[in-house]
Amino acid sequence: MSVIYVLLAISIAVALVFFIAFIIAVKKGQYDDSYTHSVRMLFEDEIIKEKSKK
Amino acid sequence: MKHKTCFHCGLDASKSGITFDDKPFCCNGCKTVYEIFSINDLSCYYDLQAAPGATPKEIEGKYDFLNNDAIAEKLFEFKDGDVRIITLYIPHIHCSSCIWILENLNKLLPNVSSSLVNFGEKTVRITYNGNKLSLKSLVDLLCRIGYEPYISLENYESGKKKIDRSIIYKLGLAGFAFGYVMFLSFPEYLQVEGIWLEKYKHVFRWLMFTFSVPVVFYAAQDYFISAYKGLRSKLLNIDVPIALGISVLFIRSTAEITLDIGTGFFDSLTGLVFFLLLGKYFQQKTYAFLSFERDYKSYFPIGITKISTNGEESSIQVYDIEKGDRLLIRNEELIPVDCILMTGRARIDYSFVTGESETVSKKSGDKLFAGGKQLNGVIEVEVLKSVEQSYLTQLWSNDVFKINKENAFTTLTNKISKHFTIAVLLIAAMATSFWLVYDASKALNVFTAVLIIACPCAIALSAPFTLGNLLRILGKKKFYLKNASVIEQLAKINTIIFDKTGTITANKSSKITYEGERLSKEEEELLKNTLRGSNHPLSRALYSMLDEHKIVTLNDYKEHLGKGIEATFNTHKIKVGSATFVGHDTLQASTNTAVHISTNNNYKGKFTFYNDYRKGLSKLFKTLKQDYDLAIISGDNDGEKDNLTKLLPTKTKLLFNQKPDDKLEYIKYHQSEGAKVLMVGDGLNDAGALAQSDVGIAISENVNVFSPACDAILDASKFNHLYNYIKASKSAIKIIKWSFVLSFFYNIIGLYFAVTGQLAPVIAAILMPLSSISIVVFTTIATNLLGRKLT
């Protein structure tokens, strides 16, 4: 048994893992909104900051 | 006085005199929102963006219908035990502060467990505890902080929307397979000689085959379906040669690997499908926050207050309204059915229905039509007809609303594909017959090679990328198109018909001129103070035009419905209103709206209201006149006729007093004479005309609010750019034609290899992506240059 089969099997397995991850991400709606996340990630925990000032 | 703007909403706050925490506010509403936020440690709202808020509106009782479980049930996305999930559309969402505050809703309402904003769609998805918090109090809170959700009859029907994500799945699958097959093809590209390849090529080939199967049967299925539909209706659309190409590619490749005569074209096959889907995906730009399919349902409320025979008020669904019911219509509420006014003073704004900007006063016993908006306190009505049978809603039973314009239209691509398909089949036939005579063993090879290489991938990509890109560019310029085919149709227009009110006139402002005896200072002061008390739109318009005066308390004030106002201050008496009311009987026939004034029973003069036309109207019409037939068609009376003839180029047709049906018929008549009509309108009264026309554009002062069903929505501020936008669509067609030329060039090269029987898989694998990519690059650059010219 040549090593090429092992390599092929691994490469397909890795590719399939990513492909399935992609399908799950789409199914969960992660591609529905491509804008809001870019804003949300810039928010800090402003409320806590506010409290510590007082 | 220093010019100050409201800390909350950014409006002028210099006159209000309201300050809190050393910050100016334009009204108490804004101040209250600020207080709510600062008490709850949410004042960061103002740090993210200056003056992000909206003034909360008076909503007393407006959302009572949410207490009706049957109605609320329909709105929930999910309900189980305590947990409720609801998605609300909030038009005010416009900045990062909005996202922040709405996602921190649980700081205001502990029973909200999470809230998630979708900025593009302007929706917020709220999960909350339904046993401890009612839907009504949730909505009330949102209103109190200036984020009033928009709940209409449309939400009620659609309920849980299903999102179609199939194109993303297909694209992902095709891309995945394309990459993998390319990877597996490498050994044979490089033509590694020897035993190694001989030994393993079968494994590689059958793996490629395995990856291609889902691409052909799942990712590419739309092309087969569309080609089949096209053939059945005897149309050679672009999908016919594509489907032919894909099937030939797949069959020949499978045959080659089974018979061990070659590697097959699986790399080209998957690449082709991937690029085609990419084009399709790119063209599918939609404006999630805009709706182009609106009918009366998106205007109508879901619930309404019903008064039972013993005087009890209850909320019922609009569809449950029956003939003979008594309804309570509050201020600013829409009348959902045809009815008779029983008690209260009605002033109805029918601008949705007729386009007529002036409100109509009605007294008890008068008939009211569905679609009117009550503007003057609470009224009680008795229902005459149910929702579906009302006058306004019946307009939607017209057949125009059932036609899908996109399907009825032959695109440039499909026109070309007809000739293209025939030409390709001819070439294939000729080459095959030549080889049959010369070297019969190669005939089948050549026949399939021609069909493979001629697969019009580049042609099929030209239009989606050009139009898709222009769609985005125009969207940035506030001209929102429903889909890409609208651009093609827009390029063909030769007649443009405009509605008047709200379309070529600005909605809010009107010009007011005074004729008659000059008013003394005391009289003007008295007039201003009299107008202060009135809610009539004309009074308000006049009030805001007059100079500032000190506020005095009137001794006597009386409003006569449908006639005018009467007031006294010290010894002065003033009457404001219609000509007969102020005692001015020598009425000259003037169709323009006017407010007459008399003091101490002496007639003074009148304020006449003229429409204020949009900026650049005259210039726009002059440029349009060179290339198009123009007409104005209005539901209003002809009071503005003289004004318009002065303003617009001669030969512009002017039609007045046109009902919604008349407008539709007028367009139909022009179309029967071969005209391609562009209708520009704004209200529900234009809905029929917009649907009938080849392209219907709705003008909107605020694109987030109402616009009738149409093909495109144009922001009112960009009205004077209309000509440039039409010109851009024409240039886009030129770009598509040039990219056709470019792709023919690639096809000729490919055909040379195919006809001479030398088409190796590696040539196809290079030529196909190369032609596709160069088309994408060419159209993108060309449309971006075009967009740069459109300032």
C-alpha cells in the first residue's frame, strides 16, 4: 500500500472538515448579515467602564 | 442666541430652552430618553456617535393590539414555555450607537435575555421571558427610547420567513470541488511520464469524477432547469448552450476515463460552474432593508380597536373586522376599511390613496375610505366593507400586479445566445462532417470539443458582472434597483411619465405668498398667536413661515371645522380660513389652496400656497426633453397648470384630475403604441401605473419608510440626477456589448483548437478561466470608471 493513498485520504478528510464547517456556518445564518459584526467587535464593555469612573 | 442642537437627536434646540445635565434638548421627549439612558449607565450611547437618537413619538394606545394573544402569536418567531423570540423591523437603525443600545436592551429590561441587531436589514431579534414581560411593554419601551418598531399587516402574513441560502451552498460546493479537482489534475498537467502516473492515474481520475458529480447534479441544476424551460417555450436562452456544454463536458470526461483514453475535463467543468455561480451570486445584490413588493399590506396596521355594543374597547385583527363593527381610530392611525364616520371630527389625509396633498374634513355621517390617515384626534366609525373589499385594496386585484416583469423581458444576453447557439451548432456540424470524411475516428472528439469550448461562460458572465456592479454603484448614489434587469430596461426607455404631488414637488415645503392689504404689527402678532393653537396642516405651514412674535394668551379662540379659526385678543377680532368664512364673497376662481384673513370683519387678504418644486426640475426636464417624450399626470386639480407650463419645456403633456386607474390606462395606451414607458411616482395611487410601466421608479424622501411596489427607489435628494442614471444604464449596455466582443475573441481561439482536433484538457483548463477572469476584470474596471463619472 503506497503512501499516496494515505496522503489522499488525509487531504480529502481535511478538505471535507472545512467544507462541512462552511455548510454549518451558512446554515446557522452566519453569512446572512455581513455588516453588523464588523461594528459589534469594536464595542468595548462600555457599561463597566462607566461604572468604574463613578 | 447661540445655535444649539439637541444632544439626543441633533435637531435645532435653540428655541426650546430645555437643558438637562448642561446639555441642550429640543423637546421633553428627547430629554426623557437621555434620562432613561443615563440612569441605566447607558450614556455611552452618545459617545459612539453624536446625536444618534430619534424623538420618541406619542404612542398612547397604538400598540394595544399586541395584548391580543392571537395577534402576538403570529409575530413570534419562536415560542416555548417562557421563551419568546421576535424579530422587529426598526427603521431608525442607522449607526453604531443604534446597534449598541439595542444589543444592551437587557440593561433596561432585565427580562430580555439577548438581542441581536442585523444592521443591513434594520431588524433586531429579541429573546425574552414571555411570562414576565409582555410584548406590548417591550414595544412600548422601544418606542420610549425612540426606536419604534414598524409592525404592519405584512409581518402578520409572512410570519416566519424562510431564507434561501441555496446559492451560497452551491457556490461553496462548486468552489470546493473546483479547487480539489485542479489539485488532482496537476500530475497529468505536468505530464509526469512513467510508471508512477500509469499506476495511480485511475485513482486520481475517479476521485475527480466523484467530486464533479455533485457539482453537475446539484450546483448546476438551475442551468438545466432554466434551459429546459427555455426550450419548452421555444426560446434559446443563454442557459441552453451552458447546459449543453456542461452535459457534454461531463459525459465526454466520464467516457474518457472509463475507456482510459484521456484525463477528461473535470477541472474545466467544475471551474465553469464555479465561475457561472459566482456571476449569479454577484448579480443577486438585494437591499435587504428595502422592499420592492409592497402592497397595501405593508401600510396597514395589524390590529385595530373595536368598540363592542356595551362600550367596551378591545383589540382585534384587521382581517376580523366585519361589516357593522364599530371601530375607534386614534390620531395618526390609518383607516383600514371603508366606513362611515359616527362621532368625532375627522380630518383625513388621503395622500396614500389619491396623491392629493391636502387633507379633507369630514363630519358625522360621511363616508371614509380605507387608506386615509386620521389627523385630528379620536373618531368612531362604523364599518361598511371588510378589508379585502375596500376601494383601495381592490386596486390590487388588477392583473398588472400579477405579472412578473423580469420574465416577460428578453435580456440582451438571451438575444445574443439565440444566434450564438445556432452558430455553434452549425460549426460543430460542419467540423464533424469534415472530419467524418477526412478522419472518422476524430469526428466525435471534434464534435464534443466544439460544444465544450464554445460553452458561453464568458458571455454569461458579462451581463451579471456589469449590471451587478452598476447596481452597487447606483445603490451608493441612492438609486436602489430591484434587480439587474431593470438597468437593461431603463436603457430602452423612450417615454417618461411623472406624477406631480410628491414626485416633482417636495413633500414638506410649499411656497406661500400674501396678496392684499398689508397687515399691521398687531394684526400679524394676533394671526401668529391664533395659528399657534391650530393643528391644521395649512395653519402649521403658515405659522412656521411668519416672523417670531411674543406669545400672548388669546381672550377667545374657536375652531370651526372645515371653515377656519376665529379669535379675539383685547379689542381685535380675527378670522382665518376659507373665503366664505371670513366674509369675502366676491370669490375669484382660483384653484390654488389659499387661507383668507379678516380682522374686525374687514377683509384683509389671502395667503396662497404654491407647490414647491424639487431643485433642478426645470433643468432636468430640459435635458430629458432632448431624448424622451415627457408627460405629467396628476391626481390633483389643475391649479398649478400655469406655473408648470412656465417651468417645463413646451410640449410636455400635462394631465390633471387623474384617478389611479386612469394613470394605469394612460400608460397602457402609450405602450400599445410601442412606447417604452418609465413611470416616476411616489404614492399608493401610482402603484398601478408603476406596475404597468416598463420601469417604475418610486421617489422617496426617506427610503426606509413607505414606497409602493416598484422596480427602483430613488432618494428624493438625487431626483435631479435621474438623467445621469438613465445615461449610465445605457453605457452599461455598451460595456456588455464590448465584453461580448472580447469573449467571442476567446471563443474563436478555442474553436480553432477544437475544430482542428487538438483540444487538450490543459488548453481548456487555461482558456476557460482566463476568458472568464478577463471578462470580470474588464467589466469591473469599465463600470467603476462609469461610476466615477456619476457624481
